[in-house]
Amino acid sequence: QVQLVESGGGLVQPGGSLRLSCAASGSIFSINVMGWYRQAPGKERERVAAIINGGDTNYADSVKGRFTISRDNAKNTVYLQMNSLKPEDTAVYYCNAGVTSIGPWRNYWGQGTQVTVSS
């Protein structure tokens, strides 16, 4: 099977930066899209950023100009560089990947990493 493991969350002051990483492992043939979602307490999960295999990216309006998504296809890893963090960025961040493995294409999720922006 396929596993996604996130790292890099933590506590940061407003205006600070964090870098999240998510590595996919297992019987992977290809990954067409990787992305980051987040869920704050009492709110629905929302997409933050996504990157497709060709390198095209898209971002939620709330993070444009502050967050940058990138991926290393050789390592099946996606990153989220978060700058100028705001208290409203506080949430559990989840990695997501569309993976073709030994079975049919499937959407996989990581277990999440907490990001807290507070002074």
C-alpha cells in the first residue's frame, strides 16, 4: 500500500515561517497530483495548494503570495513553504496525493501535522 508521512509542523510567531514536508512511500507507479489541505477547529477542510506532475500549481486565495508548494518527483515528496504566517493559518495540515500503485488510482491522505501561529 501507499503511505504519506508529514513533518515540519509546530508553533511559530505571527510573521514567521515554517516548511512542511510530505513523503509518499510504498508500491508507487506514479503520482499525478500532490497537495496540502488544512482544517481549523470548527471549520471544514480546505485546499491550500496543489501541484501536478508537470509542475503547474494552484493556491487558495488566502495563501497566495505567502505559501509556495513544490515537489521532488524522484523522492515522491511535496513541500509547503509557508511565510508571513498569520494566526488564521493555525490548523492541522494534511498532505494529499493521487497515486497509481499496484491497484487502481486512489486518493491518499497523510495523518496531519499541527501548525499553530501565535505570539
